Amino acid sequence: MIMPYQASADLFKTLAHPARLAILSILRDGEQCVCHMEAMLKLRQAYISQHLKVLKDAEIVSDRRDGWNMYYHVARPEIFEVIDPMIVLTGQPEGIPHAHSRAECPCPKCHPEDGLIVPGQVMLVSE
Amino acid sequence: MIMPYQASADLFKTLAHPARLAILSILRDGEQCVCHMEAMLKLRQAYISQHLKVLKDAEIVSDRRDGWNMYYHVARPEIFEVIDPMIVLTGQPEGIPHAHSRAECPCPKCHPEDGLIVPGQVMLVSE
DNA sequence: CAATAATATTCATAATGTCGAATATGATTA
DNA sequence: TAATCATATTCGACATTATGAATATTATTG
């Protein structure tokens, strides 16, 4: 009588952590690398990786390697049909501030070739 | 950066148990007493009470006493806007069987005055 | 008020989740 | 191939949750 709800309960458990909800919020608009999340959330890299593993094991996100960076994206966008009503229910502001500016984020996606030299950045050098 | 999601994460945690999802499913169509849930879910009474307390502390359900029975109902029906998409996402059958028949349920709501004598039943005795 | 019915609470233990620190891995560059 | 960068994994202490058993509580009946 309870068993049919096990899968839902498990997935709810996956969502039951503020860091994981914040990560999913970042991935909502498309894939991002881990260093981007690190800059936006101001959390340690290893900590973010741990939560990404939980999300990946639950098959909510997938990853893709590109050189040094791992890019994560939402594999089941339907998850937002669960998350969004919850955010409404708990009365949080629609646009949760990400406290993010390109200047703070060292990831290549945020620093294409704008002349800013950042560790790890791939640059096009004209002689 | 993570804090704004604390409330949502907490409420997800409340939903992250199959027994609590099963209880909410029973309460979906209106209030029910604890003994009714006991009969439907085939779980120990004390166990159900513990989960009801979690739901009550989260203000998802409320209770009302009527004589010997405590009747619980959903205080925030919006919670189903969170639960339903999750059940769709995890691919469970729409109508989850409750394995319930009036014969099995001793609660007064299931045994109005149909002549069946059940412990605890309130009866109208004509002389 | 004693007995009883329905429900709640407390307690103990096992299981699980959190999170920091340290370390490991894989791709890339020099 | 050694150094480096981005990321992942492992380990351990600690906190929280799950769950059964026992007991307490509250309303009702006689």
C-alpha cells in the first residue's frame, strides 16, 4: 500500500536539499560547468561535486566533458514541474538572486575572449 | 545563495517518505480518521501517528477531534500540485490501488448504521 | 470513577544523510 | 612525462531520520 510511492519518495529526497535546488536553478537555463556553480553559489568545489553526484545518480542531470571542464545539464526538465509549485507554495521570490557577475566567475563560458586573463582560460593569441 | 531554498528543501523532506505520500493520497478526497488510514495502509497505528505528526508540524495537514476519533484533512491542497507531477514523472499508475473495502475498515465513517456491529461504532438503538 | 477505545508520545537503536578535509583522477599543456 | 587545471572520490565525525516497542493521553461509556 506504500510501495507504489517509493520511487516518488526517493526522488523527493533527492530534491530535499537547498544546495541541490540551487544547482538545478542554475542549470535551468542550460548547461554550466562546475566552476560556474562554484562562483555563483560560493560553495566549495568538492561539496558541489558531491551534490552533483546525487542528482546524477537520480538521473536528473547529465554531464559532458569539454577539455578541462565538466558541463552539467538537466536531463529531466519535467523536474521543474515539481520544483516550481513548491517554490510558489513556500512563498519565495520568483527571481531568486544568483549573486552572480561575470567578473566573479572564472569559467570559460563567462570569459570568452574579452581580454580578461583568467587561470584556465583558453585564449586566441594574435601575433 | 542557498538559503532561499531552505524552506522548499524542508518541505520536500516532509514529502520524502512513502508512508506520508500514501497518507496524503488517502486524505485527497476529504478528511479521514486515523483508524481508516490504518485499515487502508495496513500499518501500525503508532507508526501512522508519527508520520501524521510530521505532516502536521509541516502544516500540510490539520486535525479535528470528534469523540474518540481524530479526523485529519489536508490544510494546503496546493501540495498536490507538487506531488502529482512527481507521480507522473516517476511513472506510477494514476489510480494507485488502496486495497480498501468497507468490510476491512472499522472506522465509523465506513460503518454508518448498516447493522454491522463494530467496536467503537456509535449506534442508534430503537427500543 | 473505572474500564475502554482511539490516538499520541517517548525511548532506544539502526540506518541514513551532511559536510569538511584530504586525496585521487583525467585531460591538457609545456 | 611532469606540472597543472578542473573535477571526483574517499573517509570520518557528527546530526538527523526511521522504526519498533512500550507507554501515556484524552474522550467516552457504564
